[in-house]
Amino acid sequence: MIRSVICGYGAALPKKAMANSEIEGIVETSDEWIAQRTGIRQRYIADETETTASLGEAAARQALDRAGLTADDIDLIIVATSTPDNTFPATAVNIQNRLGMHHGAAFDVQAVCSGFIFALTTANNYVLSGMARRVLVIGAETFSRILDWTDRTTCVLFGDGAGAVIIEAREGEGVTSDRGILTAHLRSDGAHKDKLYVDGGPSSTGTVGQLRMQGREVFKHAVGMITDVIEAAYDATGLSSEDIDWFVPHQANRRIIEASAKKLGIADEKVVLTVDKHGNTSAASIPLALNEAASAGKIKEGDLVLLEAMGGGFTWGSVLVRW
Ligand code: ACO
């Protein structure tokens, strides 16, 4: 039975880190308020030379190096982003070209903060169907470009960055101890589309627009939606929170992560937290966190890793993977 095994990972952050104290000079806020409500202490902000595609390319190159592969070995690139360099062509084809890859296919997936989970699930289905053997999956964002820097309820939360993984088809026994993606679950409900959105776009206003959010409403729904897709993963595999070695959630807010882990009975020491350093990087947050935990030697081959995200749409999803 075919499984999609993660054989490479990488990440890239803009050069400039912005501490909470620097935002105190832009809107009326404080390091204490931001850290206490969100767990965020700093985020990275792209300069004019850095874009979603350039950060995505850097993350992809690191993932290829770690896997001992080149772009020639990749069949498909999927980029999750809500902040593309251009409305079209897709950021994925931009990165494809930057990597010197002129075969295969490349496309973007847009599911906001759940984008990486949606992209990885799509990639997994390409591998399982035999349509691709190796897929480069990238989450890359420059949310700083769509923030309203006069709105303290949103501008303090987000940051820029990119992460990537490569999945590869490998034969397994079809048991949960095999390496690879064991199960994936996606959900969305457009009834919540006005709770977190960008107030512009080519077809509505002809402008790029800025991020708008009803923070409390997002918070209210987050934990229930996250636990729903994780329980679906447990139901599909017969595994439980006790079996999880590492919980790598979308990094939106420390309080949402801790409340979800508590509700699911996942021990604190199994939770990978990077929101303090990166802020909320939307589709980039999970691969950035994976890169940090794996390159630090925490996530090791054979570990059971639980990924989840929830974001604008609303969209939400989980992927359970044997690393
Ligand atoms: N600095 C100082 N004060 C602030 C700030 C700020 N940056 N932002 C809001 N406040 C004020 C408000 O104006 C309000 O003041 P008031 O009482 O005088 O009216 C007070 O703080 C409380 O505001 P609330 O919005 O009720 O604060 P809350 O405790 O809900 O925290 C937060 C706000 C952090 C946004 C929270 O609702 C949250 O985390 N929501 C989830 C949103 C999220 O994570 N979104 C990410 C995208 S979705 C995803 O990735 C899952």
C-alpha cells in the first residue's frame, strides 16, 4: 500500500524581526497586552525585496537540500497562500520557475490559515492516486502587506514567513506504524465567511484590501472545530492523544492552542509552540513549526505527529502523520 512519506522540510523567515515593543509606536498597545492575550512576543516582517514567492523559494530549496533532491525530482508543487505575489499566475508557478523546474505542474491552494493542511491533503491524494510520486508542498505568506496598521485588534497578531515539506510515495504495510500520512480530514463552512476576511479583491473592489476580523467570534469557534477534526483522525485510525508524540497546531494564538490540547488530553510537553517568535503566519505556520521542531531534533523518524489548523472561511482540518 502506498503512503506519502515526508522526506524533506525547510523554512524561511524575513531578515527583520519586529518585537511587540516596536508596535507600541504604531498603535496604542503594549508588549504585556499582546503577550498575555496571544503568547506573541515578536514576528518577522518582509522588506521590499522579500515576497511570498521569494520566501517560498528559500523554504523549498532548504527542503530539497535536506531530502537530497533537486527540482528535477519533483512532479508537482502546491503552494498554500492567501497573499500571492500576483493575483495570477499562481505563486506556485512563480516558485516553479525560480527553482528552474519546467516540467510537471504547479498550482496554489487558498484556505487561509488552514491552507497548509488543505495543500498537504491534496498532495497526499495525488500521491495515493499515482498521479504524482513526489510533491513539494509550501505554505508561504506576507500577511504584513494586507494588515491595517491602524487597527490594533489585528495588526499585532500576524507575521510573514514560509515553510515547505516534500512528500514521496513509498510502499508500506498499510498499518499505523508505517511512515507517512495516515489520515487527513478537511472541513469548511462559508456561513462564517464574514468573521475573518479581506475587504477587497479583483472582482469586488478592484483593490487588494485589508484583513478584518471579529476576534472573539474566531476564538469562540476555534477549539470546537479543531477538536472535531482531530477526533475524526482518531476515529479513522484507532489512535488517541496518548499515542501522539508531537502536536503541531496552526500557530494563531497560545490560548487557542493550550485550550485545544487540554480538551484533547494532549500533554503540554508534546505541544510545539512557535507563535511567540513567529506570530500568526497563516498557511506558513505549521511547516515553520515542523521545521523548527524537526531541525532541533525533537521530531524524529517514527514519531506520530498531529497537525491541525483553523482559519478564515471558516476552514479547518487535520493531518496525522508518522514522521
Ligand atoms: N492592544 C491593547 N488593547 C487591545 C488590543 C491591542 N492590540 N486589541 C484589542 N484591545 C482592546 C480592545 O479594544 C478591548 O478594549 P475595550 O474593552 O476597551 O473595548 C479589549 O482590548 C478587549 O478586546 P477583546 O477583543 O475582547 O479581547 P480578547 O480578549 O478577545 O482578545 C484577541 C483579542 C487576542 C484577538 C482574541 O479574541 C483572539 O485571540 N481571537 C482569535 C483570533 C485569532 O487568533 N485570529 C487569527 C486568525 S484565525 C486563526 O488563525 C485561527
